[in-house]
Amino acid sequence: MITFPNESARYRTARERLLRKEIELRRAMEDVAVARRALPPGGLIRQDYVFDALDADGKPAKVRLSELFAPGKDSLILYNMMFPRHPQETRDVATSGGTAKLARPDQPCPSCTALLDQFDGAVGHLEAAGFNFAVVGKTALENLVTLGRDRGWRNMRLVSSAANSFKRDYNAEAADGAQIPLLSVFHRDADGIRHFWSSELDFAPTDPGQDPRGLGTCETLWNLMDFTPQGRPNWHEQLQYGEACCH
């Protein structure tokens, strides 16, 4: 048992009780991860989707889904961001940078953008560990590139699905065209490329007072808040805070 300066016996007793719950949570998280890894093969992709992206020279190019897999790296993590934002989104739009030139309905989701601010720094580590990562937006490639420049993103591969049905086929777009945030993993094996897993928790019923938390275990921002006495505030991410963007 460890202790910290000037803590009371009451604090230590409560903290040890909490620690037991944290150990239970750790075990439960690993149980879920083991079950996820043990999933049987998912469905083969319906087609080798063609996206708009930048090539190695920074020029617009057509890139197939299969080309998002680097040699020797057989798992592809894709984040489907809401770009354009949801039609009912009421949060402020960007007022500076190239993204500010877009009309309100065409601007990106602030929550997706904040999440990707966090992911961008992790991508180099993911790639070094043997994984592929890319961001898919329904907006035009030019808008994705502009957003990345505005945010200071340096590592994520940005691809546009404006000219294909990928997001509709893989549940990241509603029947009315509204975008849905979704993390999906595809895996390449001897038979081709298969869908492995997606964050279906986003579609499951929520507990009272909670949002879906589909990416609850990997969203740094909200998890950091959970460590504080206040917990998660009644607050939502914004594209900008005052005059400063948050990169």
C-alpha cells in the first residue's frame, strides 16, 4: 500500500476501495479486448473503394482502400469523421483559417475535430508499431486538407469518400446523408480485406445521463476529466476557443 502526504485514514480507506474497482475495470477491459481479438473473420469488403487523397508528392490522386495498407502492416484503423457536420449541429463554426470560408452546413463536427487533434500525435507511434491509420470524410479532399492545415495535423492520412459509397456501406452515413462518427478496423488476410470491428457502441442504447461513449476507452480528453473531482462537465468541444484554435 502507498500513501500520499497528509492524507487521512478515511481517504486511504476509500482510495483502497476505489483501487479494487479500478482493478476490476482493468480486468473487464482486457476481457473485452480478448473477446474482440477472438472475433471470427468479418465480411470481405464489397469493393476496393477509390478515395481522393494526396499522393507522396502532395498532389491530388485516386487511392484505393487496399493502398491504405502499407507493406507488412495488415490492420487498417479508419476514423469516419462527420465532415460535413450533422445538420442539427448548433455549435459555433470556425471563424478563422481556411475552414472558416465554408458555409455552416459544410463545416466539420467540433467533436470529431477535437478527437482527431488527439489522434494526430499518436499516428506516428501506431505506424511504428505496425498499424495503418487514416481519416475518412465525405467532404471534398480540398476541405479535408484545409482543415488539417488549420489544425496543424502532420501525421494522419486524410481521404475523401465524396465520390464513393464507402461511408453508406459501412454505417458511417445515415439514409438521409447525415454523417455518423465511427471508428472501423479492416484486416488484410490471404482471402482479401475484411471488416474486423467497428464502434457499434455508438448505436446501442445509452444509460441515463450518458452519451454513447463509443470510443470511451481511447478518447484522452474525456478520460482525463474523469480523473478529477469535477468529472465530465456539461460542456462540448468547439472548433475554436476565443480567437485561438486548439492545436
